Amino acid sequence: MIKMFRGYHGTDATRANVIDDDGLIPSSKWHWLGGGYYYYDDDSLAARWGGPNPVVYTSILEAEANRVLDTMSANGRELLDRIWSWLNSESSHKLPNLRSNQDHLAYTLVEVLQNEDLGLIGKFDMIRAIYNKSAPLQNYFQTGLTTDTEIHICVKNIECIKSFERVCDHG
């Protein structure tokens, strides 16, 4: 079974010219869901990312369902519960690169997804997750949708990007 999403990638007008010439460049592995190509599920959020002269691209994103970590699905929630239990266990060891800034949750997920003990390295081609800018790690599972909530999609495998079209240029 295939999972499909429409994603929106926002950038500024200067960076858009580079993208138009050279294509997307993946974010580093320490971005909040690890390395990959980042999308919002909402075009207006993508436009905000672009600053005063935003450019928005849209893509159809597809992957085999078993290669997608969708934190809003039942299977995704079960995996997050497993991760949460592991983080609270003595066996989790202190995660070496854990940050203490506002992206505490984000960096924790990056560390967990790359931890060999859980067997998740390279398992996912895409991750779809709720990002709540004001929610600390311990409240992640209890927080509802707020004005600080965004849905992000991180594409790990460029083959999952089935289309890439410039749709909005405010510059």
C-alpha cells in the first residue's frame, strides 16, 4: 500500500533561484526530524518560512506505507509510545547530543531514530509529524492542536518526491 501526501516547501526568493537551477538540497541530519527534504502540509505555513519574499513549491510525496512514520496514524502512535517508554527506561542511556533549547523534543527524536538499539536506522523514507513549538517533551503526547502546531513532512528518500512545482511567488 502507498501513502501519499501533498507537501509545500517554502523558501525565500534568492534561495528559490538556486533551487530552480540546482534542485532541492536536503537539510542536515540534525534538523528536527533528521536529514531530508522538509515540507509543510499547509501552503501558508510554507510561505511564512520564506520571509518577506516567499516562494512556495508543491510536491506529491509517495512511499510504501511501511516506510512512512506517520505520527498521526495508529501505527505511528504505537511506535511513539515505544520510543517514549524507551526514553524513560534505564536502558536508553543518556542521549549524547541532546540539546536543551526549544527543539528539545525534535533533537530527541533525531537521536532516537538514529539509535541502533531501537532498530530504526534507515527504516523510514518519510516522516510526518506534528510539531508544537511550545510543547516540552513530556507533554508531546498530551498536547492538542494549538496555534503553535504545525504538521511537517521530512522526506528521507528523494525518490518519494514525485513532483516539484513552483506554485506561489510573492517576491
